[in-house]
Amino acid sequence: MQYLILVLLLVTLSSQNLLTKNYFVKASISSSYIFSGFTVFFSLTYFTVTGISSFDFSEIIKLLPYCLSFALTYGLAVISSKASIGCGPLSLSALFSSYSLMIPTLYGLLVSGDDVTFTGIFGISLLVISIILVNLKKEDARITPKWIFFVVLGLVSNGICTLIQRLQQEDFNGKYKSEFMVIALALVAFFMLTGAIVGCTRRKAVLADKQLYLNASLCGFANGFTNHMTMLLVAYLPSSVMYPTISAGSIVISTLAAIFIYNEKLSRMKIAGFVIGTASVVLLNI
């Protein structure tokens, strides 16, 4: 059963990238903030429905600093990841998004005193090589300054919000996962939707588009399911199996979809960078 759930996780994780790309094939990149806001709202709905019977907000005051910091970085991560997929290549956006794990990895090595392993050092080395290979030639017209900005912002903010999750779990001995997520997601959804709807000059046209609600709801529920099942699987599967499978599997699926569905072309240099990058993600998760 655990491995069946793991396969489902690969599907739901990859589907988030595909649903985002599917929406932005026709939609303007300016609508990414509204799309991101609705995605977070539906993810919040998932966590609320599945955890409402067991919520415990007795430690809400102590949780708030984590919730606020996570909400800020997670909001930036969601917006930037949607925008990078919308204005650039899906395959490379998915690859660079996975590089965000180097932030909590480096924190563990430099601050928390995690053991320095050969696989970790080798994984970081491969990651650097991968970044060089992917960016060595700029023949892809979709690799623009705007795309690079959103990719870097997404990488940093996603890495920091992952680190905040780790710190919250360490400080609360693994408790209040759902409460932490619900409070943070509620803050993100409220401010993101309010700001996006008020600030979007094309809000009437964007909000009238049925594809917005279809793709955002599916993407949000997929995000909620992915996070929920990941927290459950931690207790049943070794990290050395689960995290490399999730990370590398989602990159492979997203890249294959980018090539065969959206006809993205990868040069030999980028294919080499993609393969090395996937290997680095696996090594960093072991």
C-alpha cells in the first residue's frame, strides 16, 4: 500500500506542473497571481476538510511566528513557480525548482551539525555542474531575464519555506503539522487573492475564465494530497527511498511531458545537465 501511495504522489506532484502549464498555454502570465491564490485556497480546503476533526490550536501563539514566515516564503514560492512555468520551459522550471532542497541541506550541514557524507558532497558538486551545463548556451528563446528571476526567486523561497517546516517540526516535536499548514495557507490565500484580484487590471476577464477554476482546483487538491501523504509516508518508508523517488520521479515525468506534450526541445548540453541534475537531487536526498 505504501508504494502505491508513493506512485500516486509522483502523479499528483507532476500533475501540478502540468496543470499550471496547461492553464498558461492560453492565459496571460499576468493572471499567475490569481491562479496561484486559488491554488493555495483549494490546498487549504483539502487540509481543512481532512484535519478538521483533530485540530488543536492550544499553541497558536507559539505557532504564529512559524506560520507568518512560512506564509510569506510559501506565497513567493507558489507565485514564482507558476510564473516560471507560465513564461518559460516546463522541463527546466521543474528541474530548478527541485534545487531548492540544497538550502535546508546546507543549513543542516552548516548550522545543525548534520553529518557530512560523501553522497551529500557529490550531490552538491553534481548540482553545480548541472546548473553550468543547463545555462552554458542560451539558444532557447524562452530563457529570458524574467524567467531567470522567477526561477531564482522560486528556488530560494521554496528552500526557505521547506527549512521553516523543518524548524517548526523540530521545535514542536513533530506536532501541529495540520494546524501549522492551515493557519499559514489561510494567510497566503487571503492576502494573495485579495491583492491579486484588486491589483489585476484584467480581473473580470481572468475571473470569468472557467479554465482558471478547473486547473487551480485540481492543482490545489493535488498539492494538498501530496503534502498530506508525504507526511504520512515518513512513518512507513525510509527517507533514502521516499525522497529520492519523489524528487527524481517528478522531474522525469514533468520533463517527458514537456517534450512529448508541449514539444519542448532540449539540446544535448541541456539533456546532460538534466540527467546530472536529477542524479544530484537523488544524492542530496539520501
